[in-house]
Amino acid sequence: MADIANTAFGACLTCWDRTANCRKYIKSLRDNLTALDSKMVELGHVHDDVNRLVSAAAGERWLRKGDVDGWLQLVEIQSKEVEKILVDGKQMMQMTCLCRLCFSNCRARYRQSKLADAKRADIETMLVRGRNFRVKEDVAYEPADLMLERSLKTLRHKASELDEVFETVKQRVEQEEDKHYVRTREVGGWLKRVQLLLKKEVQEILKQGAQEIEKGFEGVGGDSQSQRNGRSYHELSKQAEEKRATLEEELCKASGFAIFTYKPNEPLMVEIPLEPPVGIDSSFEEAWKWVQDEKVRRIGIYGMGGVGKTTLLKKIHNEFLGIQHDYNVVAWIVVSRPTNPKKIQEAIWEKLNLPKLEWDRTSELDRAPKIFRKMKERSFLLFLDDVWEEIDLLNLGIPSRGHPHKSKIIFTTRSMEVCGVMQADRTKKVECLPPDKALELIQEKVGEETWSAHVEIPRLAILLVKECEYLPLAIVTVGAAMASRKHPDEWRCAVEDLKNRPSSFAGMEKRVLAVLEFSYDALPNETQKKCFLYCSVFPEDYKLEVDRLIDLWIGEGFLDECDCIYEARRYGLHMISNLTRVCLLEEYNSSDNPSLRSAKLHDVVRDMALWVATEHGQKKNRRICQEKQRSFELKEMKKWNDAEKIYVSLVDPNIENLPATLTTCPNLSTLILTYTMLETFPNGFFSSMPLLRVLILSYNKYLRKLPEDIGVLVNLRQLDLRSTKVRELPEELKNLIKLVFLLLDHYCHVPEKLISSLPSLRVFSWGRPLSIVDLKVDEKEDELDVIKELNGMNNRIEDFSLALSFATSVQKLLEHCPYLLSCLSRLELVVCLALSSLEIPKASMRRMEHLEVLTIESCAFDNIRMGERSDGSGYPRLPSYYPELTPTSSHPESQVCFRSLKRIIVKYCRYLREVTVLIYHAPSLTHLEIRKCSSMQEVITRDVEDSRADEILSSLIEFHLEDLPELKSICSRALPFPSLELLEVERCPKLKKLPLDSSSSASARQLSRIEGGSAQWWDGLQWDDPETKQYFSTKFVNYSSFF
């Protein structure tokens, strides 16, 4: 009986446990009904908000979107269903038994409670969806008929504006013609074009548009969405916009008219209208000295578009009106693009007063000789504005430098190269205005009334001119737009618009960006255009490291026509130089790191590049640059859908990871994601980026893992994981058959045969991380495996960088990998404690022809030698493939070995005493840095031969010495230092003499700063003579004065 009782009792307990969920729903009926009722009330509020948005949009005749319609209908359906659930549920709650001590009909209560809970979840989903309808554009869209109405209205307004200008110009020309003046060819052609535009072309579009709109109002086809979005509306709207742009261009041309008419026998020079220029006094004074110098026959004025070159040329031209001169022929000619030699000849023909009928009868071949015969007998002064390419002046009939009479040609161009091919005797680059002059210019343009309207306006104007980056054309345009805005809020909005939406700022698109676009259009090929536009991916004022930028271009495939990485980089440097010469890029010289070549985009040039890259602002999400991003919210990432290039950096530290749900990025080719708190990527993240070619994830210091789906990026060409915490690479990386660049940190384990499985790999970096604490000092096999695999790639690797910590790895590389040495661009020896002496075979030094950076940090060796056989330090004899060498001592030889070595960095090497060998064999060295080496006594030991004195450190730009307590000498003799710009000596108490003398003061003209720790140390230095000390004292900057 006891067994039966136990069995029965156990069965009851099991039944009780299994009905727990059901009992929970039965007991929670009231709570579930209450929660459902609350959510329904909340949904009702959201429903009302959406309805208000829909009503507002409908009031503006916008059409409701289908998903909004569906949502509203679904709310109605859900409301009815919820109401029934609530009514039924309340009835069940009143049904009890056993004097209200027990529920009756438990099965029904269970179902009703579960139904209420499920419906509450549905309502939650609808709430999320409904809250996404926040603004009018979320619930409705502007139909084509409204777009047409707006386009026609804009066209009508622009036509009216142009008509006023047309009538003004026409009236002025007619009045002057009554005085026997002749309209200029430019003005006459403009009047004809504008008359045709206004009287025929614009009217036809307005008429057709009115007819289409009238059909819609008459109900032809009803007021359906298909009728209101008819194809004819779209086509007419597009025509209206294009015609409006044409009218805008004609307005711009009219604003540029300086001369409307002329007398048939006009004076030699006519003053060109010019407002008092601001901020060009110093440029004018310099150029005017050259104008007065008869030996200077050609003057080139160059600079970026809108910087004031034409203004300076006009001022020089008008200055001649106030002085006596003996020029017989003076001509002002606007050249522009494309260069029209016939136009230049015709202008000079007229200035020579040659008959017009004779011009028409003379062939092109005979015109130049006739012009030349006249010109060679006269003194002439030519002003050529807006030159884009070389002009063969002699071929046009204009005498060259051998002209026996006085002559001068002054021209403006956007390209420094044009100044060269035009053989300018003097060139002047016109820079942007200084801040004070820029502020003066905008004050002049807005007018005193607006300027004084509020105390905040001058302060906000400083921000505006800064956003224009002091470019005069942009400042004039902005000033004109702000002339009537007297409330500070309008100025604050203008600052934001100019910062975030420059192309939408009044006048910027047509008067500034379109002008700068001419420089882009003039680039010689599509490759240079692509490379230039790529620079706009980065934020404003971003310092573009030239080497890194060129590697990104290679990663994108822009330079694929080059045969190897080094040829591509040389071509990239050529393009950087060309973009700098045509003033689309600016050289960026950092005072802290002058040897690092960098560039930057002028803010307004960057705005132009973004405008061009996004099809003149029509597809703004093609380029996404999100610096100091506040979140990775899904709504922000939806912008990625249409992106081709994305740059995201400095994300809010509180944002850790990307959202799990992502949209596709079918056109994305570059993703630069740096300085974030990301730890990993959601699964499927990279699957949405089939065309991705460049993936930069460097400096994400918490990133630890890559998802497996990175293997789907079959088009990926560059992967950068430096300065991350990624320690293991997924095997799927072997699928990246197009990968050209693989850039990793030393502690990242490279799977076996990964490198050899990447057939396109050309550049491999396995360098040290930001902190040497992260180095895997206990895993020497990793280093040997990587070297072995690289060495076995059948000469496919063209460029690689390595960080090594073990003696066996160093020996393996220096003595058994001749091909790898020829490809080595960066070598870092870090925490290399097993070597007491670093001996580099001479043949290895010769083979390292591409080595650019050598870093030695926290190593235990006491000297660096060039040699060929072991002396007990662990180096074996060299293998037989060095037959040409004979044993040598450690004494440095004059033979060049490290011919490309530019940077040497030595730090925390407590036993190292000197670095003579490295310096002697590095003729291209630009950066030398030695810090915290407690045993360092000399930088260069022994005497330097007279024959080599001019070669040692002749290319050095930066020289840093810090925390070297035993350093007594840099070099036993003075050196010329012809390239040195910065010398830093900090905490080197025993250094009593610098390698500088009176000859150095004559040769080291680039030296701008000598930075030191104390005035007492400087005063204690020994000098050959007081004059030398006095000269270099003007360069000394005392660190202690800053603290």
C-alpha cells in the first residue's frame, strides 16, 4: 500500500509541476488584460500622432505612403480584436465557483489570458513600427505634379530675374550705341541667347507644364497616384530644372561683364571695373616690383579657383592707367577652357587695328605672320586671364623672349605647372586671405547695417569665414547671401548649413563649387579624377598621410595599370604632386613631424569634391563621413545603403557594437572604421558588402574577433587590422583571392599556409602593436613560420614589414632570405634580448634597397656592426650565395647600402653605445630619433673623412635626442645639415658641443628650431666663435619656458 501511495503522490506532484505554466496564465488574466488595455491606449496615441502627420501632408497635397496606410488599417482591425478580447476577459473574471474561492472554466481563462498576452506583443510590434513615422516624409511623399509645380515656379522666378538683367543690359547697350559705341561680341552673343531662352524655350516649357497641370485639375484619369505621378510630369520637371540651371549660368555670365561696348577707335587701355580689393596688398606690391623690372618679361600668377588671381591681375592692369608707360599694344584676354588660339589671335588683331574684313579673308596659316610683323615693331603688354595649358605664343604671332622691344606677359592660372611650361620668369602663388582680412571682406559684403544689427553677428561671421577657410570667392558669396539677415539665429543656421550642407547654401553651388569644378574637369585622366575624389572621403581638415593615401588608391584598384607596387607608389606620388600643382591639394607641413609628407584638402575644395562625387548633390549618401559619431543606430546605418565610400571614426565610447540588423550595401567599395569601441561584428555584416575592396579597421583597440563571413568578401583588396586586439584570423580569409594588402600586428597569429593561399597578396605587414606589452615574447615559432611562409611564396611578395623579437628570427631573415630582404620596407627589432651584438651582413645591407623605416626598441645588444662571419654573438658563417664578399671589420665603409632608409628610431636600448654604421649607410635619412639609451656615448664614432662630411646626414630633416645621460658627442666634427629643420636635445647633460660651426650656419638655412630642456644647458654649450652661437641662439626654444 505504501508503494501505491508513493506512486500516486509522485504522479500528483508531476501533474502539478507540468500545469505551472497554465496556472500562471489562469492567475494572470487580470494583469494581461490590464497590460493589453494600457498598450492599446498607447497605440491610440501613436495612431493619433500618425494621423496628424498624414493630415498635414494631405493638406499640402502629398500622397500617403502604402506602408502607412496599411499600418493605420491594421490599427483599426487590432482595435476591434482587442476590444473583444477585453470584453470576453472581463466576463470570465466574474465567473467563479466555491463562493468565489476558485476559478470556474479554467480552460477558457487560460486561453483568454494567453490570447491577451499574445495580442499585447502584437501591439508592441505595431507601436515600434508606428513610432518610426516621425516626420511628414515618413508618411507621405511629394507627387510628380507638385514637383512640376515647384519646378515651374522656380523657373518662372529665375526667368523673371534674368529678364530684368536682360532688359538692364539691353537698355545700357542701346543707350551707348546711340553714342556710336559698339557692343562687344560677348555681350551681343549673350543678348541673342537670352532672348531666345526667354521668348521661346522657357515659354514652351511653362506652357506645356501649365497644360499638364490643368489636365490633372480637370480630373483626366482621376486623382489617382498613377495620374499624379505621370511620366510627363517627371520629364517636364526635369526639363524645367535643366532650363533653370541654364538661366542661372547666363545670370553668372552677365555678372561677369566688365565691358559692354567700345569705341571703334578706343583708347589704349580702359579701366576694368573692380571693387576695392581686400587683403592683396602684399601680393600686389611683390608683383608690381616684377612688372617694373624690364628684365622680367613673363609673370605667372597661380592659385586655387576663387582665391583672387583675377582680382590681382585687374589691379595690376588698372595701375597702368595712373602711370606713364611706353607700351604700344595692351590687351586683356580671357583664355578659359578649352583654349581657343583663334580667340587670342582675334583679340590681338583688333588691338593692332587691323581691318576686320582682312581677318575674315586671311587663312589661319597667314594670320600669325601678319600679327608677328606688326608686333615685332612694337612694345606690348598682354594680360592673359585663366590660362589652363601651355599656349604657343610664337605660333600665334606673338614674339618670344628675343623681342628687341619692351614686352611683358602677365597671366593667371590654377596650375603651377602651367607657370613652368609658359616659362614664367617670376611666379606668385595667391593664398587665401588671412583671418583678419577675411573678416574685413565679409563685413564689407554684408554692409554696415547688417553688421551692426546685433552684437553676435561679428562673432558668428568669424565662424562663417572659417568655414569658407578664408577663400575670397566663398566669402563674397556668403556675404552677399547674409546681407539681409540681421538676426543672429539666421547666422547660426548659416554656419550649420555651410558646415553640413554647403551645396545648399545660397549661391554656393553655382558661384563657388561650379567654378572650382573646372579644376577637376581639367585633370588629365579619369585615374587622377578618381584619386582626387577619393580624398573627400575623409573629414574636414584631415591630415592625409601621402604614403597611406596612395596605398588606399592601390587598394581601390585605381593604379592597376602599374606593373608593381613600387611603380604604383611612384605614380601615386606623381599624382599627389600634380594635384598639388593645380591647387586641388595643399601640402601639409607639421612642425612636430616635418619629415612626414602629408597633404590636405581645402575645406571648400573638399565640398566641391563631395558635390561632384555625389552627382552634384543628387546622391548625397554616396560618400558618408561620420566623425565623432554618437551611435550606430539602425536609422543612421540606413544611410549606408547607397554608399560607395564610408569613413567612420571616433564613435562615442558608450556605443560598443553595431546593431544586429543591417541593411545591404551593394555598392560599397571602401569602409574605414577606426577609433571605435567595437569588439566584434554581427554575423552577416560583411555579407551585405559584395563589392568591398578596402576594409580599414585599424585603431579599434577593443576589436578582438572577425566574423566568419569575412570570407565572402571575394573582391577585397586591402585589409588593415593594425592596432586592434585581433589575435586569431579566421580560416575563411583564405577565400580572399584578390587581397593585395594584409596589414596585421605582431601578436596576431597567422594561420598556417594563409599567406601562401592568397594568390594576389603583394603587401604584407606584421608589425609591432602600439604597446610592446602586447608582444608575444614567448612564441618564437610564429616569427619563424611567417618568415618561412613569406620566403616560400615564389617571389610574389613585393613589400613587407616585420617586427621581430628573437635572435633566430633575425638571423633567419638577415642571412637566409635574400629575396625577402629586397622587399623589406619596415623592420622593427623589439625586445630582442638574446643578441649581445647586432651584426648585419654587408650583402644583406645592399639587398635592403627598399627599407624605409628601421626601429630598434628595448633590445640588449651593445653595438651594431656590418660584417660577414660570427664573432661569438650567435651568427653563423654566411652561406655560399655571397661569393663576392671578403671578410671586413666593423669599421663603416662609404658604400651606399640602405639607399631608401628614411627613418631610424632607437629607443630603450640600455647597452647600445653608438649607431655609426646605420648613419653611414643611409644617404636618404630624413628622421633620426634616439631616446632613453642610457649607455649611448656617441652617435657617430671616429672621425668623419673630409670627402664624406657633406654626405653624412645631408638629407636629415628631424633629429631627436632624448634621455641620453652618457651622451658626450654627436659627431667629432661639424656637419653642414643642409636639410635639417628640427633639432631636439632633451636631458643630455654631458653633451657640451653640437656639430655646428660657422659653415653650418651658412648651409643649415632650413633649420627653424632647436628645442632643448633648459637655458642653462644651452648657455653651457661650447662654440667655435660668438657669431655662430648668436646665430643658432635665435633658433633655440627652451622647453622649460612652456611649463
